[in-house]
Amino acid sequence: MDIAIRQEAGPHRIVANATQLNEVTGSRGRATWGFLDWSRGLSKGINVSRVAAFGLGVALASAARCHNSKGWVEGVILVTHDLGVVADIADRVIVMYAGRVVEQGTLDDIFYDPQHPYTWGLLGSITRIDADRSLRLPAIPGLPPSLMHAPEGCHFRPRCPHRFDKCTEIPPLESHRPDRPESKDRCFLSVEDKRRLRVVGEQIGLAAPEAVNA
């Protein structure tokens, strides 16, 4: 679920759709427009975060707070492609691809039981000190799509080696594991198939690494 953000009432006041915010944060506030108080750095950084979406590796981190039925909630929002950094500081993770949330859950959900092929590709591209140095670091095949002409159905479909006919439809962001209702993803593959297909060698990944020509 994408969070719609816009500036209102000055350069340091941001408002977000409370319905969408509730779904992402787990809050149970009213489904009306709610105000968010963002730090000066984050307010300026909203446009910087758009750059990160185009794969330029920009990291954005700043403090933010929002108000729900339980009072004020404070935290840190980090936008990055470096899952190594995410592993050190995050409690909950939202994975986005081409302007659309494709998976969200706790840190353990994302790292140990990921459900979306794009997440597998990100995890498979993390450098490991015990990796075979004769192999290239795995990369997700293809290029990110144009947001002006996004692919039909699942945005990741053209780059996914596990796509099938149903992927031309837009998969809903929903939970597929009864024991993990807060963990959601956009993928039509069954949970059993996901757990089988994501294993590349001895780790999670999207494609097998290629040998490096000597």
C-alpha cells in the first residue's frame, strides 16, 4: 500500500492519508486526514527519497512522529537499498518496487521468510564474507520499469523468473500465512512454492550466481 504524501500548511508540515498510514503502521486511528510532524531534514528529504526509488542508492534517515488513538508514536524512517543496514537498525520493513509496496513485515519475516521475488533478489545480492570469490555477486536481471508506462499487473513481472499467466493481474497486498497476519505481500505464488523457489544454492536469492571468467 503506497502512502500518499503531500505538503500542507508550510514547508515542515506533511499530511498523509490516515487509512493508508494505518495499514502500514498497524495503527487503528480514524480513517481521516491526519497530520504528521516531520523533522526539517525529512521534510526536505521527501524529494530525495524519490531519487532512491530510481535505484541511485540514496539513503534517507530522519525522525518522525505521528498521532493515533494511543497517543504520539515516534520512530526513524530509513529509505535505502542496503539491506545490511536495515538488518542492524530496523524492527519493521516495507519493501517497495516501482512505486508499489510488494512486501511488509517484521525484520525476521523479511530476512528469514521473505515472500516476494523482488525481496529474494535484494537478499541474494548482499555481500557475504563466506561467499565464493570466484562467483559474481548475484544481480536482479533486467532494468526497473518506466513509471510512465508501468508493466501490466505485477510491476516486477518482466524481471521475475517465476512469473506465470496470472501475474498480468495486479496482486493484492495481503497476508498469506495464518500465523503471520501482519506480514503481507503481493505475489500469486503459493507459500509452499515461494519457500521452494527462493532457495538458490544454500541461501535465499532470485537467480544462480555466474562464474567469473579468469
